[in-house]
Amino acid sequence: MQRLIFGCLAMAALAGMSVSVSAAPSRTLEEMFKLLDTNDDSRLTRAEFVGKAKGEDAEKAKARFAKLDSDSSGMLTFQEFDRVPRKNP
């Protein structure tokens, strides 16, 4: 259940939505990447990145994926994923 909740929060944040994670467990970006990488191949497909997002959220996640996929491979490496903008506390 914790993985599902964190995955939803992660996808919302990656899609550019404002998310409060004060109730969520503290995770590193690398841990977030590993949670999204459902087949454990050290790369994220667009489907893994978008996850179960629907409608406008899915469209935002797809657009974010395209921006992060710097080599247009259709996969995100951790180095590409690490370019996700983060807010400073």
C-alpha cells in the first residue's frame, strides 16, 4: 500500500502538479526511480513513467517524459530522470 501511495504522489509531482508529501515517507530520487521501474531494467518506459494516470494528468506526464527523454530513446535513464525539477524546502 505504501508503494502505491508513494507512486501516486511521485507521478503527480513528475507531472508538474503541486503535491504535499509531508505525510509520505521520505524517499530519495533514486528510490522513486526504482519504484516506478516496475520491470527492474534500470530504465523507465513511458508507460512506467505515466503509470495509472488518467486524462489531463496522463497528458502532463507524457509531456514531461518527452522533455526528460533527452536522447529520444523512448526510455528514461536515471541520469535523464534526475533532471526532474525539484523545489527547495
